[in-house]
Amino acid sequence: MKKLLLLSFCTFSLLVSAQKKYVLVVHGGAGTILKSSMTPEKENAYKEKLTEALHAGYAEIQKGKSAVDAVATSIVIMEDSPLFNAGRGAVFTNDGKNEMDAAIMDGKSKAAGAIAGVHTIKNPIKAAIAVMQKSEHVMLSGAGAEEFAKDEKLELVDPKYFWTKDRWESLQKIKSKENSKNSKKVSQNILPESYEIDQKFGTVGAVALDHNGNLAAGTSTGGMTNKKYGRIGDAPIIGAGTYANSQVGISATGWGEFFIRATAARTLAAKMEYQNKDIKTAAQDTIDEIEKMGGDGGLIALDKDGNIAQPFNTAGMYRGAITDKGEIFIEIYK
Ligand code: ASP
């Protein structure tokens, strides 16, 4: 009996010591990402970019920089890549513009910053961080946000910088389909045709845990192809697409209207805080609720002990994580 007890204790200790501690998690969007429609080159390109984003953010953490710095570094790399729907490579609005949203939240201070509907800020996540650190506001939008970015000496670019052929073609495809059908869907629970066609959401996000045990979460996106009337999604809305406190950080991706109505990111944190749920259960519950409402997408979450969750209910989600020892894990499909 004694031997048995000792054996199970040893197995338990081994399991505990083998448990990985993650310090950074990233996503590059959820959607209809099918292996059958992916080339090996494209798959590699995504994996390489996610790896680069993870390494760069990890290096910040190793240098003793803050979780906010690590999140910013990872997201800037993805914003600068045309592969993702954020920064260069953002999707197009109905009137042919790239209109971007981004947010950051610092878990320790619960300070947050966001920008929405901007066309000229090269790295929207940097503007969100500037809002958090250098203004008395949480969210700025449109021309005002751009003026603020200019005052803060952030890099502004010609809107043409964000143009990519793939995204432009997606818009044209959606528009021609829309014109030929001429149907009008006006319900929050019916996916607009435009979204049905272009379900490669592609938003980017990161959550980091620094050496001081602080968490931060950030998200950056071009929103959804063919969006109209200044539509803003969940990414820049604190508590919907982005949230962090001292226990957990979250960044979401998917059909934003649902993440807003579900207050998804804050709901996940509340499940941990008030229901004592572990991160995996809380995260899965949140995505299950979105699915029940009729929405789709995914999220990444990282808690103060280095546990992660990356649930999604789409065919795929570009996602990756790195441990405190620098081990990288990247996945795309279900
Ligand atoms: N959640 C984003 C939005 O609705 C889209 C995405 O994740 O790609 O704006």
C-alpha cells in the first residue's frame, strides 16, 4: 500500500513538473481554414510568421520587458505581414477602404486603450497602446484617432500601403455575388452573404505573461470584408474581443457581432473569477455560448500560472504559444 502511494505521488510530481508554463500565446484569426485549400508554401508562410511573432515577443519577456511590450512586439510583426487581416493585409470595406480597429489591456492596472475605424496608422496596436498610456481616454475613433496618432508621432502611411491583391479580390467576389442575388439580410443572427463567402477572418492577437507575473492582451484587425457604415467589431471593445486582469488575458477572433453581444472576453474572465472554473473550461464554455447564439470564431487565453486555452468552432484558427523555456507550438486546423 505504502509503495502504491509513493508510486502515485511520484507520478503526480512528474506530471506537475512536466506541465508546461506558457508565457506568450498568439493567434492569426479563425475561420474556414481548410487543409484542402491550403498549399504547403502558404501553410509554411503562416507558420513562419507566427514563429517570428512568438520569438520576438518572447525575447521581450526574457529581457524583463512588460507583458504589454511583448504583446505589442508580436502584434506589430503580424500587422506588418500581408498574411493577416490586420495592418497591411487588412480586409476592405464596402467602399474599398482598409478600416482598422485595435485594443490593448494591461491586466495589472486594468488600464486599456483602443482605436477604431482608422485608415492611415501603420500599426494600429501602437496607437491603442498610446491611447492607454498617453491619454485620459480608452477608445478613440476615425479622424480623431488619426490626429491623436499624429500628435504622438506614430508612423502614418498612405492608405494604399494596406492594399493587398487577395483582400481586394475577396471584396470584388463578394460584391458581384451580392449584386447578382440582390438579397437583403437584416438579422443579427443571419450571417451576411459577404461573410459567408469570405470566412477567413484573419484578425491577430496576443496574450503575454511577464517576469513580474503580469498579463496583457491585445488584438488588431481590419474587421470583416465588405463592412459598411463605419461598422466596428469586437476587437477594440474591451470585454468583448480583448480583456485582461490579474488572473487571465484574452484575445478573440471571429464574427465580431456575437463576441460583442456575448461580452465574450470578460465572460471568460468572470467564469474563472466567480465560478472558479479553470481556463480551459471557462474558454470552451465561452465559445460554446457563442455557438449556441449562432456565431463562430475562437479565442486565445493565458492565465497567471502559464496555462493556455485556444478553443474555436470554425474549421481552423492560426495559433501558437511559447513556454518559459522557449518551446514553440503552432497549429492551424482542428
Ligand atoms: N472579430 C473581427 C471583427 O468582427 C473579425 C476577425 O476576427 O477576423 O471585426
